[in-house]
Amino acid sequence: MTLQSDDTQHWQQQRDQWLGWLDQLVSDIAAWSEHQGWGVNRDQKTVTEPLLGTYSAPVLHIQIPGGGIQVNPIGLHMIGAEGRVDLEGWPTLNRVKLVRWQGQWQIVTDSNVPLRLPWCEQTFVQLAQDLIGMP
Amino acid sequence: MTRQEAFSALISVRDEFEATKFAVGHVLRLSDRDPSLVGQYVTGLSRSDLQTCQRNLEATYFLRLFAVFEGTLRNYSKFGRKRLKEPPMERLMDSIGRYRHISPQHMHNAHAVRILRNDMIHEHQQELRLTFHDCKSHLATYISWLPPLW
């Protein structure tokens, strides 16, 4: 086997692993949203990364009374993280970044401050309401 | 123009702001460890120039954010409402607000951002009374009252 095909196989494995994390995350968020009675639309986007190539990733649009949340995968290879997914509120455009680090999803604000909350249903529901500025 | 294009333009400014904030902060941290670093790459640029840049970054990007907002409203006025005049921003915001039935709270918030922008331009105010992200949210919420397409 050539070095090039070894590399290709390595990046293919990384991409598959990343998409597995994304599927789990999106599936959790969709279930938590549905528990709240919020509407969930599933979509796909095309992501291109230098090492992983072009691939399709899942996107969620969640309708919350008073606004909405978009779950938007950005990519695996990020500075200081092993994957990033943005949670973006509409119409406020408030955003937090979910970054994967040491096997866990961590929440980081736009000011780069980590929130240090466990990533779970309760956190997501509160975060979603805060992102759209609900009192 | 679409409302989504207006949102995308605000998002671009936000993302550039975050990228620049990171980049300038990173170079400043590196130059803490190696004070000669800055001079190695750009003649005549000092560390204090970078510190000034970092201090003014939020205000600089705030002005760009407001320019995107103003451009969106003027585009809507011209193409969405077929208005030929270009009134001052206060009148333009009020006129669109009445026409689109924008909530008083959202009008108030967007005007607070406009007043801050005027203070920075005309009164040379340096400090942002609202954060960049607060301003972005208030302006985006105002834009959310515009139609999806005009």
C-alpha cells in the first residue's frame, strides 16, 4: 500500500468518525427539541475541508416560540478543537460554539469564554432560549 | 435583495471580527515572549500599534456592522418601497418601522445602536456602551421585520 493511499484511508476514517459524532449530536438535539414541542427541520449542507475533502453534513433548523435555532456544523479541523458545531439564534444572531475537545462537547461563547456546563438536555433547552433572547 | 442576504452580511462581519480578534491577540501573546517578533516582519510597526488595534477592534467592526445595516435599509427603501429620497437614518428607521409595524422595543433597541454610532462618528466617543454582540442582535432583530424578499 502506498503512503498516499494510507493517508487517504486515515482521513476517510477521521471523516467517518466526525460524521458519527455529528449524527449523534444532531439526533440528541432533535429529540430534546421535540420533547419541548419545538418544530425540527432536518437538512444537509456541503462542507469542504483541506484534509477531509468535500462531504455532506446534517443541519437542524429548530422553531422555538419567538425565534429559531440553527445547528450548523462548521468542520472537524479547527484551531484548538477537534470539531466545531455552531448553535445560532434567529433573529438575534447570537451564537455559541460547541467544540469537541477530549471526547466531550464543550460550550464556548463568541467572546471565547467556555461556559463549563455539562452538555445535556437541560443545558441545551436553556441555551436555546437564551440564544433567541427569551426572558 | 433577500432578508437572508442581509443576515449573511451581518454574520460575515461578526465572523471577521472574531477572526481578527483572535489573530491580533495571538500575535500580541507571541510578542510577549519575543519582543522582537513584530519588528522582524514589518518595519516601523510597534507592539503598541498592535495594542491600539486590539483596543479599537470592537469599535471598528461595530462601524462596519452599522454600515451593513444602513446599506440594507437603504436598499429596502429604494427597491422594496420605491423611495427615491435618501433621508437621514433616524427618519429612515422610523419610516420603515411604521410601515412594517416593528415592535416599539425593537425600534428602541435599534435606535440605541444608531445613537451610539452617531456618538462615535460625531462626538469621537471611543467606548462602546453596548457590546458588539448586543448591537448585532438589535440590528438583526430590526431586520427580521423586513419581508423575506424585496
